[in-house]
Amino acid sequence: MEKRLKFSVYAASVALYLPCVVYGLVCWIGGYTAHQEPSKIVAETLQGIALAFVPLLLEKIFRLEISFFANLMLFIFSFGAIFLGQFVGLYYSTSWWDKITHVFSGVMLFFYGTALSGVFFKDDNKLAVVVFGVLFALAAGLLWKIAEFTIDTVFGSEMQKCIPDAFQNGGDIFKDLNGTVEEIGQFYQKPSGYRYALMDTMFDIIADTAGAVLSAVALIFVKRERCARLFGIIKRKPPVKE
């Protein structure tokens, strides 16, 4: 039953993102107009498919069993961040959507981290588990920022939100900003302008940290065994008998 449920999450991810990839490729190759830059659509939705199979990769590398609930948490994050946020465009139309997804990612990554701590810690030291969970969430958030920068640099997307809405150029950082030189100059002359990209990145990191820390505080008051039953995230596979 558990395997069928996990397979359903993988199937749902492919069913959700594969048509988006095809849509982006058709527009890109055929030169058709899309609601975003076609290369950006392809990059974002391929990222969604790749992210869905991260649990499977962890299972193979660390010989773990990752639960349906863990896969479902990752799918919900992917749906909110990549599909609704990037593909549909809620990141651009709803200012607080980005911070909500970052808080949720902090929560999700913290519980992945606490579960993965069993791979590295033989004892059940709650302090070690909590600290590892927080550090894991922060490290994963940092890697996500590097991934955003890499995708933006290669595909010209605008995942890092470095362009203000007033000067949006279709979400393509390879194009000049919209607006006159005077308008752009006046905006970037003020602290709210020249600190625009920095503030977005820092608030993303703060939101990730808040989600992880709040989860850590909650876990301190919950027995680890109860938390493991509740989230059922990861358990070790028995060793292979030769």
C-alpha cells in the first residue's frame, strides 16, 4: 500500500509537469508566444520533475525508506513554489506567496533533517537531532539559492526576484529593463531600490530559518518517537544478506 501511495506522488508530479515541459518546448522551438519565456517554462517545470524524485535518490544512496507523507510534503511544496509560484505566476501577482513557500520549505526540510539524522547519529540525542534538523534546513535553503542563481544565469529566468515589478521585462534577465533611464535611476537611487534584490534574498533566508526554528521549538515539546510516528519520514532499510 505504501509503495502504491509513493508511486502515486511520482505519477502526479510527472502528470503535472510533463505537459508544461511539452508546452514550453513547443513554444520555444516553434517560436510561439507563451505566458512566459518558453525557456523559463522548460527550466522551471523540469526542476519540478527532478525535485519529485529526490526522495527516490536518497533512498538509493543511503539505503533508506522515505514515507508517503514525506513525498507528499515535497509535492505540496513543489506545487506551491514551482507550479503555482513560477508557472502560474503567483510569485509575481501575490507579494507574500514567496515568503509562505519559504516558511513551509523550512518546516519540511527540518523534518527531513531530523529524520536523516538517524543516518549519522546512532544515539537518540534530541538536542543533536534538533540542531541537525535546523542546520540541514539552512544548508538546503542555501543550496536552493545557488540553484536559483544557476537557473537564472543559464536560462535568463527571474527566480531570484532581482527585478522590481515596475520594470519587469517578461521575467527575462537577458533583456533590458522596462522604463526610462530617469525612472530606473530614480528608483535605484533610493535604499529601497539598490537594496531591492538583497532584501528579497535575505527575507527568503529569514523565512526558511523561521520555519526550521519554529519546527525545532515544537519538536522539543514532543517525544521523538511520537514525532516519528506522526511524520513517518525515514527509516533505515535492513542490511542486505549475502
